[in-house]
Amino acid sequence: MEAAGLPPARHLVYTHHHWDHVWGACAWPDVEVVGHRAGARILAAEVRRPWSHQYLRGEVEANPRLGPSFRARAWAMPSWEGFAIIPPQIEFDDALTLPCGVELRHVGGRHAEDSTVVAVPDSGVLLLGDCFYPPPFHLREPDDGYAVDLIERLLDEAELGRYE
Ligand SMILES: [Zn+2]
């Protein structure tokens, strides 16, 4: 960011609480983390887990459905030094506008109860996180699929000019 002439980041937004979206936050010590209240509650509990490769193995033995997710976590973590789960320091319920104008809006849905979309002002960009992503295969139920109702709501808002 410095090389690109950009100002330092001030906020880091969680689009939802899943590990592949939040475990990197500890590499950003000088930002305020922003997230939905439901995800903050979940992450407050995740902070208390004794994360290690041994812990991940034990959890998979106790619950094989966790295997794909927990094995991926193990592969992603060659070392646990300096690792910490950072719960949001700024929480919101329905919507929040950051000082820079970026708008956050809770949409929920099947993928994660705290799914949030992020609108970047004057850019035509709406970041969706994983909000319309179906559950991973190992956690799917027979009637799971894309959250078409959520996509339709977002498209309706685009037609109303809220997002491009
Ligand atoms: Zn996810």
C-alpha cells in the first residue's frame, strides 16, 4: 500500500466470521476490525480454543465432518507464532458507514448468519464475501443451494440504483 502511495489502512472489515476470512487479521496490528455482532459473538468463543495442529487433529477425530475445514486450517498454518483470532472491535447490527464512506450492510443468509456486503462509494463495487456461496460439500444438507432470494434482493437494489 505504501509503494502504491496509498494511506495506511484504518479499518479491516470481516464479511463473515469463517476462518479463511478472519485468521489473517492478526497481521494487521494497527487497524480497527469491524464486523457484525453475530460473528463477533462466535469469534469471542473461537478466541478461547487452544489452536494448534494437535488441537485440530483431535477435533477432526471427534467430528469427522470438520475434516476438510480443519485440515485446510492446518495446511494454512505452518506456525502458530503470533497467531491470534481478533474479534471485531467495532460491531454493528444492520448497517454501518465507515468514516471513509464505505458502507457495510448485514445480509445474513445460509452461508453464515453474519454475512455482510461492502459497498465502495463511487466505484460501482459491491463486495459480497461468501454471502451467496453454498455450504461446503461436507456440511451440505439435501436442500442446500445458492441463496437465490438473497441474489434477487441484491439485484433489486442494483436496479433501484443503490449499487451498480
Ligand atoms: Zn465462508
